Amino acid sequence: MRKILMAISATILSLSATDAIAASAPLMVRIAEIEIDPNQLAAYKTLLAEEQEASVRLEPGVLMLHSVAIAAQPTQIRLLEVYADRAAYEAHIRSPHFMKYKTSTERMVKSLKLIETMPILLCAKAVTQADVPTAACR
């Protein structure tokens, strides 16, 4: 749980650090709906986790990547992706870690639907180094 809270904290810090970027270019927020081959679900989750962690850690323009599975249908994966702008997204899909994920999971993915969105308000709670909860919205 602490690891998750620290990841959220990093996301909040990224959002704050990109205020100047966001003032000149809108955030790009996308939802990905993915269906995974049930026989390859565990391997897919491992590759997805590696890709998400690397993207958030290495790419300043990748502000947030969240992945969840539909409880009653665990092969139905949903991703919430938040990028500083379209240029950050374009850089992301050219990154080595994303290219590895894309080629490694190509035969695991049964379907993929990308949904463009218009952000209304993005809020998150974070825990600081002193374990003090803070919140931020953007």
C-alpha cells in the first residue's frame, strides 16, 4: 500500500511540475479498453506493470498511468492515461519500454479500443515524506 501511495505522490508532484506546460497545451487523457487472452493474462500483467513503471519514472510527460481489471471479467483491462500534451504521448509511444511492451503483448491482446476524453477535473491524494496526506486537483 505504501508503494502505491508513493506512486500517487509522484503523480501529484508531476502534475505540479507541469503547470507551465499545461498552461500552453491541454492535457491528453485517454482510456484504453483492452481484452487479453485468458491463457496469457498473468504474463500480460507483468509486462504491463513493467511498462507503466518505466513510463512514469522515465518520461516527464507521462503524468499518470493507472490500470485496472473488471472484477467480474479479469481479462478486461482498462487503462487511464494522462499525458502533459499530445507531444508527450507521441514521445511515449516511441520510447523503448513502450515498444518492448507493444511487441511483447501483440499476441496477448484480443482487442484494443482507445477512447479520447476531455478532462474535467483530475484529483488525487498523496502522502508526503512525513506521512502527511495532501490532495491536489488539476
